[in-house]
Amino acid sequence: MFEKISVAMAASVFVVSSGVAFAQSDSSVAEQISRNGFLLENGLQIPAFDPVEGRKLFGSKGCIVCHSVNGIGGEDAPELSAEYMDDPMNAFDFAARMWRGANAMIMMQEDELGEQIEMSGEELASIIAFVHDADEQAKFSEDDIPENIAELLEHDED
Ligand code: HEC
């Protein structure tokens, strides 16, 4: 599943995603990464950053109960709209922000969702891709929120 590419190629992809013009062949590497992820020569895996998957996860994992995007969602926690994110965004900085807020967030999750949200690294990568993607966020609608989560959200708004 993971495509093995060199660190140099990976570095050039990050340059592409930061908006610096590069040859077109590089953008197809970027597209490949967003589909399949890749494996660095040192054995570390970079997961696929799939914003479409992230849109579904943002609803189904329950982030939406406390964080809003596109004007939808709870207001107990900072809004996570793409316009408030760094551009370019270091994905690990997003995870570091979650870590910083972890204490308050976990207590509140246990209180409102009944348990701490579990997720894999791949799922988190897709959530991060979604949070950074204004176009994908514009597609977020009530349809992305499963019933059990929607109930919590309504409860929260009372
Ligand atoms: C039950 C409520 C709740 C849920 C669910 C929740 N969060 Fe949070 N989150 C919070 C609170 C409260 C804070 C603020 C913590 C603080 O300021 O100390 C926070 C902070 C954050 C921050 C840091 C924001 C900043 O401005 O630095 C990020 C990023 C974040 N959450 C992402 C997520 C993601 C992604 C999910 C879903 C996987 C999620 N949260 C689910 C309550 C929640």
C-alpha cells in the first residue's frame, strides 16, 4: 500500500505543497502521496492525507460536537475552519496543538461523548487534511454527521 520514495522526493513534495512552483511531474507525486501515502527510506511511513475521508471522520468521530467548520458544529471549543490554519500547515503542528489541548479535550469528551475519541494515525492524517482544505470544508453538511453524533450536538446546543 505504501509507495517507497526517497527523502529528497518527499522534500520536493513538501515544497510543492507549500506553493513554490515546481515541475508538473512533482505534483503527480503529491497526488500519489495523497492517495497512497509513502514510505521514507528510514522506515517511517507518511500516511495518505485524504480530505474526503477526513470530512466523514470529522463528523463520525465526533470532533463536530465541540468544534465547528463551515458554520456547523458545537461552540465549546475553537472553530477549526481552514481560514484559521497556517498555510502552509505542518501536519505535526496540528497534532501538537491537539496535544496541548488534550487535557481539557479528553475530560470534555468523556463528559459529552462518554469516552475519549480513538483514532489511527491514518485517520488523524485525513482529519488534518480536511481541516486544512477550505474546498472540502465547504462541502461539509448535516449529511456528514451520523445520527448518534447529531443527537449529542443538539443536546449540546440546548
Ligand atoms: C467534547 C469536546 C471536544 C471534542 C469531541 C473534540 N475536541 Fe478538540 N478541543 C476541545 C476543547 C475544549 C479544546 C480547547 C482546549 C484548550 O484550549 O485548552 C480543544 C482543542 C483542540 C485543538 C487545539 C485548538 C487550538 O486552537 O490550538 C485541536 C487542533 C483540536 N481540539 C482538534 C480536535 C479534533 C481533530 C477532534 C476530533 C478527533 C476534536 N478536537 C474533538 C474539545 C473537544
